Amino acid sequence: MNRRTARSGTEPRTPARGAPVHHPRTPAPGTRTTRSAAALLLAVAAALTGCDRGSSSDSGDSPATADGCPAVRARAEDAVGRAERTDVPWNGPTTGPRAVAGRTLVFVAQTMTNPGVAGAADGVREAARVIGWNVRVIDGGGTPAGIQAAMSEALALRPSGIVIGGFDPNSTSQQVARANAADIPLVGWHAVASPGPSRQPPLFTNVTTRVEEVARFSAQWVIADSDGNAGVVVFTDASIPFAKHKSELIRKELATCRGVRLLSYENIPIPDASSRTPREVSSLLSRFQDRWTHSVAINDLYFADAAPAFRAAGRKGSGPPFNIGAGDGDPSAFQRIDSRQYQAATVPEPLSLQGWQIVDEFNRAFSGSPASGYVAPVHITTADNSEGATTWNPSGYQEAYRKIWGR
């Protein structure tokens, strides 16, 4: 039975709300379900130019493509099958400096309404308790002025290190320069496009999966799931360079399949998502109707905000459109996927692991050691491989870091 088949004739259950419950599980080999002959229509994918803040782009009508893109689809199916595996062992660092005592970190968050940022912050708090450090989180509120104020407040606390949590360090260049002058190491989470150390802006390291892989796998999932025939809407936040870059890569990969057509490129800033997404989705449903078969969003939260509009339009939670989040894999996204409520898949960041990695990277910085160079693998979660979990992390990371730190 694939994800489009209802559960034994019962209605999908409603996702639980409130504090996430983390379910321990033993990784088992992931399976690739047989893709059913896919949806409707649609034609030649055109590379579109970027849209201004809050706008959308409609590529118009064209005839359906019967054969999709067989070669591209075959490669996509193979890649997606590998990414859906759950038996992913720890392949990160196993050696490093012992824990340095008595340090304080400040996590400056782009906005704590972004579940990915909040999840990474929780991971930092958890790891800091293990290593014996103090952590303070300061919420930038999602605005340039708020983030600059949060960075200034962080500097005033004279911490041992500062986390750049999900925003462009160049937007706080004065505060970054002051941190460097004071020898306060900076570690980014989704702060720049690439993982690892950064000279400009100056970061000891940046913790993230490879955005190219996240974008490619999310687009390949659409190609594979639709058998190479889809009408797609992409949701992004162009005010965040990292997110904009991700969405540009997504639509570039979608364009490799001539049967996949980009219907609209929706630029909705994350702080505005709860108010604007329902209106935009209602408009898109009216405009495209059954031509809209799939969606990709740079963050899962867009689908939480879209659900009321889909529901009001009489759309079933199990789709179409079939929606995949290209990050960040927060617990509510897993709940929507498992209960088939307006989200079919996510490419989750291993948020807890990344919080632990951030703490380990600071420990290396405090010890005069280089950054670890570790980059977490990319994974795709669906209802068929989630096993009831509300997060995804490779197994063994906590044990590995405890051993390194001597904790």
C-alpha cells in the first residue's frame, strides 16, 4: 500500500498538538514503495526569473506531456529510494577535545516561530546540559532591527560564544565585527549557504546539511512521485539568502524534467507565513485547481499554515496537492505526514544532532582545535518510513559526543 491509499478505510487521525513526543526506535532498512501511475497533465518546465517580495509567478498553460521524463525519473526514483532509508549509522566525529569547563553560549535566533531554529536551539540546550555549560536564547523576532538588537544584547552579555541561528551574518555586520574583535567565536546554523568554516562572514563553522542536496532530493521526490508529470508550486522566503538559494536550486532541479511545470513561485516571508499563506493558497487553488498536483516549501511550516485553506476548499488531507518540505522536519511536520494531513514528505534537518554538533564545534574552538568538518546526511521522511517518530537523527550521535567530551 502506498501513501495515497487510505489507512484500512479509516479517516486520517488528527496530528497531536503541544509538546513533541520523541519516540526511540531501532533503525530498520527503509523501503521504497511502488509509485502509482501519477497525476494529470502538464508540460515543459521553464526556468523562471525571481519574484519580488510577496509576489507569485504564473507560467500559463501548455499541453500535457505524455511520457514525462523517463531517464530523469529513473534517476530520481533511485536517489529517493536511497534517501528514504532509515538504517543510517553515525558517520560523524569520534575523536576531539575533552569538555572545556564553565562556558556560556548565547543562541541568537532569527525567529523562534521558525520550527527549525527552535529545534536547533533545543538541541543546543540539551547538549549544553550534558557538557556542563549555560545557554541563553535571544529571539530576533524575524525582523532586521530585531535581529540586530538581539545580537547587540548577546554581545553585552560577554558570552564565551554566540550562535548565529538562521539569519545572514552580513545583516549584523557591525555586531559580527565586534564579536571578532572580542575573540568571541561565532558558529552558524543555516547562516550561510555552505557547511563548514567561513571567512566572509567570519564564522568558526556553519552547521547545516548541504543545501544543494536538500534541494535536489526534494525536487527529485516530486519527479518520482508524479512519474514525471506534475504542476508544482514552490514556497520560499526570499528575505533569507539561504532560503532563497535553496528555492532557486529546487526549481532548477524541477526543470530537468520536461513533464514537470512550475505553476507559481510564492515568496512569503516566514514571519508573515501564518497570516499570508492561507490567503495565497486559496488564490492558488482558485487559479490552478486540479493542475496543482505538488508543492515544495523551503520550510515545513508553510504547510501547517496552508492546511486551513486546503480544508476550506474541500481538499483531502492525503492530497493532491502532495506537499514536501525541504526543511526543517520539526515534530508537527512528522505528525502531518504520519496522519496524512496536507503534507506527504519532508527532507528533515537532524535538529537535535545539529544542536549537539554546535556545542561540539564551540568546544573545539575553545580548545584551539579546527572545526570537525562533519555534515549530516540528507534523508526523506514519508508516512511509510517514519515509524511514528517525530524527529529524524542518525543513530549514535549522543553516545559519540559524550565519549569525545568525557561525559
